[in-house]
Amino acid sequence: MGKEEFVKEAIKLGYSQELIDDIIKDNEADMALGIPVDWKRSLVVLPISD
């Protein structure tokens, strides 16, 4: 799964844009350090809150 697929799936799962941006920022920082990134690991079904 690439970054674009991650964004599409995150939106489907109800992630806020702020959360998506934070995850992208963290993953890109890891990649810059040479750490392999699995975008799918960041996708979980979030609980519904009122």
C-alpha cells in the first residue's frame, strides 16, 4: 500500500485530515531515516465518539 492508497482508506475509515497529515508526516520522517514504512499498519477502525 502506498501513500495515496493510505489516504483513500483513511478517509473511508473516518480519519480527520489532521490525523492523516500527522501520520503522513511521521511516516515520511521514518522513510527519510531509512526506516521501512508499512502504510497499512497505520489503518485501524477508529471508535465512534459523540
